[in-house]
Amino acid sequence: MSITVVTRRRARRGEGAQLIATGVHLLEERAARAEPLDVARAFQNLSNPDDVLFVSTWEDRAAYWASLREDHAQEQLDALCVGEPERYFFGRVSVDENTASPVAVVDCVILHSPPDTAAAVLDDLRQRVRPLMEVAPGFVLRFLGQDEDDPTRVILLRGWETLEALEDFRRDMAPRFESEWFKHGTDVERFIGYSRAAVEGAAHHHAPDAHLA
């Protein structure tokens, strides 16, 4: 089963664009060598350009770690950053994507719930899954995943065609949708950023129906 790796890195001041360029270049090399990469995306925080999120889907963890060892990729990325990266490995719960529309901006939340309420939070998220066109205009990507190392942690990543579409959703619908999280004592880590790149690997091309998963 594939694994989705979510890595948040803080670049040294003013180095956010270089961090993205380096990360994307390394991913493109992996794709060119037909490594077991499905698809990878890079996002840059709206309010802090040195805050970068990489989301990539691999055949398994071994493939991901091997990619970081190749060409000293880990060292190249670390050299541009401050502190340690935040890294999580998520298994897919559900995914929905309108592949005809590009993702311009992403709203990503990582939810960490107390053990006695984590199942209820995940169940609530599952029940709220509806076809993209029924949720809000401009909504083009949704990935729901559960942390393989800590099942009390889940991720909800939502992609939008425009920043305006995301802002409309955040104003008109998100408060009702997200109120349940806080009733369960859930800690919420949020990242909102512009899409800077998407790299499709060999695994993606060999599976026509593959999406971010």
C-alpha cells in the first residue's frame, strides 16, 4: 500500500524559494529515474514564504527513505533550513480530486486528538465526505489520511482553484465544519499555502486513475 509523506520545513530567512527549487529538482530527478514515486507537490505558506510543505506519495516508506539518501538529498535540504523538519507518514482514508483543474492553493490541517476521542473525530470526517462539486465552488482536491505511527493524528488536505474560493469557504462554511474538532479537544495545526510545483512519477503515469493518495 502506498504511503503519503507530509514534510514541513522552515527555510533560512529568505531561502524559501531556493528550498522549493532544490526539493522539486530532486523530485524531478527521482521521476526521471523511474523511482517508485506517484506524485509530489510543494507549497509555500501564504504569510511566510520560508515555511514550505512537501506532500509526496511513494510505494512505501523504504522508497521514500532511499530517495533521501540518494545524491545526499537530505543534506542538501537540511543545509537550507533551520531546525528539524516535521515529518508524518499517512495512510489513505479517502481521496477525491478533479484532475481537470489545477490546485492553486491548499488548506492543510493536521488534527491530533486525545485517544478517547480520536475515533469520533475520524468518523466525523468520514461522514462529511461528499463529492467535490457538492461542497463549494473551486474545491478540486481532498485527501484524508491517518498517521501510521500515531492513529490519533489525521490530516485533511484540501486544494482550491483560487485563493478567493478558499477564502469564501473559510468564511461561509468552515466554522460549521470545524466546530466538531474543538468539541473533541483536538489540537489543530494549519498550513495555508500557494502551490509551487507538482511532480508526477513513473508510478503515476503507469496508473491512469492514480491521484494524490
